Amino acid sequence: MKVAIFHGAGKPITIEELPDGEVGPGDIRINVERCGICGSDVSMTSGSPFDYASERPIGHESAGEVIEVGREVTSLKVGDKVAVMPIGTCGACQNCRDGRPLFCLKGVPVFGGFGERLVLPATSAFAMPASMSFADGALVEPMACGRKALRVAAFKPGDRVLVLGAGNMALSIIYWARLMGAGRIAVASRSAKRDDIVMAMGADACIRLSEEDPAAVERALGGPPDIVAECIGKEGMIQAAIGHAKLGGHVLSMGMCSAPDSLIPAFGTFREVSVHFPLAYSPDDLVATIRAFDAGKVRPEDMVSSTIALGDLPAMLDEMRGPHDHLKVHVAPQRGCSHG
């Protein structure tokens, strides 16, 4: 099978032919139909302190069709559509019990979504209804992050939410804040390029922040935000988010800035702001996302700005390391090697 391999920062990502893995008693094999390019796929192949291990397959926002099941698997069958959680967990350690599967003490990463086929534990595959598209399925993993983040921030119906940025993590916050009953949602971004998708996902207002209009946020929300989600990931943005939050409010760091940053702790202390750094989701968040996608009126696949073939992935990752207008790019590993 063909699969994308990361060889270390500064080296070309290659598409290589590797043997299919063995399907164990509790495993399944899927044809990968879609795998999204995550912001981490860009930042963690660029020489950051958190880069992926080299000489390994990459790709984790995947969905596909089951083509083989291990002899002990009863929860899934050949032909099922599944969204993938990119780790095999024990389900028994304290971190698993606390709903933090990515921190499982015995966890085994399930990467290789940028490949034609993937073997994974059946417990890492979440069945989707036949009505859901594979494009939706590949959005389950990133969109579940927004639900987890709002839970961490003690979200309650009626809360006012400010989202800084208009990328994929921002859209996940907007989507879940609306479904969970937010009072008003305002999105602050540098340009109006993504205003349409932001509003379609459930925002009430799009604003451009400026020193000339310091009251723009409260005017858009009808008061100071209870929750500020920082989804830009640039230096200074957490400090900016704290400055917008109400007294006793919550700030979510969703941008995963990997550069040194500074803030004034006293600034947050005198506002009694809580700052949270949520990562990923629990299995319950993934299940809830699948149910929401199936039942909701919003079309999550509208987030997908383009779908490319596996052979086009290395060039696309290089393109996304610089300024670009892509939102969510999906790889379709079953396609040929030209743009689709």
C-alpha cells in the first residue's frame, strides 16, 4: 500500500509502498477514504520542539470503510463506515478513566491516515451512520476538540463566547457553542475572507479588532465574553484573550503556539481569569460529534476547501507552511496523483 512517511524536518515527505500490517484478533483494517490535514501536520513537521518522530507514517484525521475484522471483533463488520481516534488505548488506566485517551499510559499511536489502508484497534474506530459522508467522518476528530474545550471552560447555556481567529479550531468552538446553547458568539479575525463559513457554523457576528474600536467585542456580544477561545496560536494572543474576558471568565488556548510567549500574570489575577490548555477529546466527545453531524442542519463538510490525491500531499504541506487561504484540506488516498 502507498503511505506518506515523515523523515524529519527539512527533508521531503515521501509517498512509499509498504506492506499492509497484520490484523490482530481485536483489530480492523480500513480503506482510508479521507484524511484531513491538521495544523499539527504542518507545525509538527517543520522543526518544532514537538515534531513527529521521523521515519514514521503520518495522518490522523481519518475516516474509511472497514474491509477486514479480527476474529474477536463484534462491534464492527465489513462495510461499516468509521471515524478514527488516532490512538489505541487500554481503557483502564487513570487517564483513560478520566477521559484523556491521548494520555493513555499504554497507548499506541494510530497514524498513517495519509495512506491507502490502515490497521487499528476496533476500539479506536467509531461507527458512523450510512448517511454520513467520509468527508464528515474525517472532520469528527478535529471537531470533537471544540466540545471538549467548552466542557473544560465550564460552558453553560446563555454564555457569551468570543472566538479569536477563523481557522478549523475556531470553527469547532463556534459549532459546539451554538449547539450547546450559547447566548451570542462573536468571531474576531483579521479579514472577512471566512465570514461566510463562520456565520454558517453558528456565529452571530464577525468583527475586526482594532485599537480605534475597543468596544467592538462587548457591542457584538451584548456584554463581556464569559469564554474567550484563542485559536490563532501567535505570540501575544493569550494576553489579548485575557484582556477581553469578563471578570471571572475563562480563556481557552486552542492555537497551540509553539514559540516562547509572555504575559503579565497580574493582569489575569486582577480579572480572576482562568486559562485552560485543553487537548483533544474524550471518546464521548467523538460519539457526540458523530450524532450531531448526523442530526444537524449545518453541513460540516462545507469546511473542506479542497480535496487532493495522496501524491499531492507533500507539495500541499509545503504550501501550507507559508501564507495560504486553505481552510480544511482533505486527502483522498484512493485517488490518483493529481488534484481533485
